[in-house]
Amino acid sequence: CGISVCKGQTYDYTSEMQALYNAIQRHFYMQDSGFYKEHAVREKEDHAVSYLWPLCAMIQATQQMEAVLPDRNYMNQIYQVIEKYDDSAAPSAGYDSYPGRFKREDRYYDDNQWIGIAAMDAYKRSHKKRDLEMGKKICRFMLTGLDTVSGGGIYWREGDKNTKNTCSNGPGIILLLQLYQATHKKSYLTTAMEIYNWTNAHLKAPDDLYYDNLNVVTGQLGKYKFSYNTGTMLQSNVYLYEVTNDGRYLKEAGQIAKAAAGYFLAGGRFRDDLWFSAVLLRGFEHLYRHTKDPVYLKEFARCTNGVLEKDKAASGLIGAEKAVNLVNQGGMLEILARLAALQQKGAL
């Protein structure tokens, strides 16, 4: 199986990206209400509209699509949908997991962070004030979830003080470092280092992957290993290398990447769901910018080609037998957009 060729099939990731985006808009976006739905074919337990999490996937995917096709504007629509989830409640404005006009639910720090990271990625590319302000807003909200229980770290969600998770600390480090790069405000770097040190002390596994969470009440570790958790800590190390020029962080990123590829891409198949895998790809792609070694990108492309070959439906969506939910369509869209950009640059 080659880089962008699998069993004789060559994939143009840009055209695959555009086709999937059009299928998502066709099957998930509800023009009358301006919301997305959770599944292409509504299921019995579905809510009226999607949760925020799939929009976290879509805003990053559309941000990356604009990097591939810079004359297009894909993000505006997603921004408009996300604003329907806005909640200005104390202690700081953020976004609800479900729009309050239907039913107010909890605010998740990681859901907000994914949006902030996508906004800051867009800001680095196009320097729109809107994106920087979104990053700052999300950062203010997420820092209300940071305290000194168990020595530091950010909780998973606002209404639950039981666990501190890699999925709320890894992205928190990234967002702080993005803001530091954009503003050079020292407090962003200081806080990022504190969270980085806490996460490594409490959630790093001996095999260079990352556990899911620490229960701060019982002291028990949730030892599940997911690709997005390892992916954010991989990327955190690359960002730290960029802002400190300390080679130890790049070396650490390389060790994490090797472990992640061996575990999450084994046998040419994704171990995890598509969106989790997309977050891992961010780390591999960021590391590649400094090492210029495409080995992990090639492995990732091989897994992606397998999905395109075996799991693409006639509708254009991913899910040959049953279309997966919007979050994983968004994950695949981001994957295709990142691989398209790499293909444009000749990295694949």
C-alpha cells in the first residue's frame, strides 16, 4: 500500500475533501433552523439538533479546508451555528454542550478548547480579529476549570469536580501556547508549563502514551488510552519546542509520535474513531514541519486510504453500512483536508 495509492487506487485528497463536505452539508445541515443534526438519518434517541462536540470537529475541518482552498470561506457558517450555543453565565462566558434554547446542559472545557484551538489556527493563517477574540474568550472560560486540587490541572466539565482529564489539559496547553505565540503575553506560557508538568506527572503512561483521566476524589486513574489524548500532548511538545527552542521537547515529541504510530495505526488501520485520529494527525503534521520526516504521515495516509476504499457510502458519507455520526464525518473531513495540504506540498 503506497502513500496515496492503495491497491491501485490513487486518491486526490482535495477532491475527496470537497466531496465529503458537500455530502455533510446535504445530509446533516438543516437550512430551516440553521443547526446540524447528529445523524444523517435521525435515530430514535437523537435530540432535535446536534451537540456542540460535532461542531468542534467541523470548525477545525473547515479551518483546514480554507488552508487548502484559501479563496473559499467555509468557517463563517460554523461560527454562526456555534454562537447558538453561547452561554454568558458566570464565572465566564463559554459554549454549552447543547443550545440553551432547547435545554441547558453542562459546559465542557474540552469542547470549548477544540473551538479555541481551531480559531487560533485560523488566526495564525489569516489574522482575523474574530479568531483571536474567540481564542481569548475560550481561554478565559477554561481557566475557571483550573485549580490546585491534586496539585493542578483542569477539570473535564464545569459541573463535575471528580475528574481531570488529558482531553481537557492537553488542548488547554495548546491553546495557551497558541495565544502566547500570538500575543507574547508571558502568563500564557507560565500557565501552559504548569499544566504541561501536571499532566505529565499524573497522566503519562510508561509507554509514552497518555491515560484518560485522574479521579481527584479517589486518586484512581482511568487507564483508557485514546489517540486524541496522546495527540494533544505530542503537539504540546512541538509548540513548546517552538516557543523555547529547547530540543528536549522535540525529542519528547518524537518519542510520543513513535509510540502513537505503533499503537494507534497498527496494521494499517485506525484503532480509534475518525475524529480522535484526526487530532493525532495534527500532532504528526506539526512534528513533520520540524523533522521533515514523513514516516508517520505515510502510515496515517495508508489508514485513511483504507477507510476511503472500504467504508465510503454511495451517499458520499463515511459509513458504507451505516453512516457514522457528524463528529466522525467532521473528523474524516479534517483528515482529508490535512492530507490534501500535505499532498499539495509534496509531502505525500
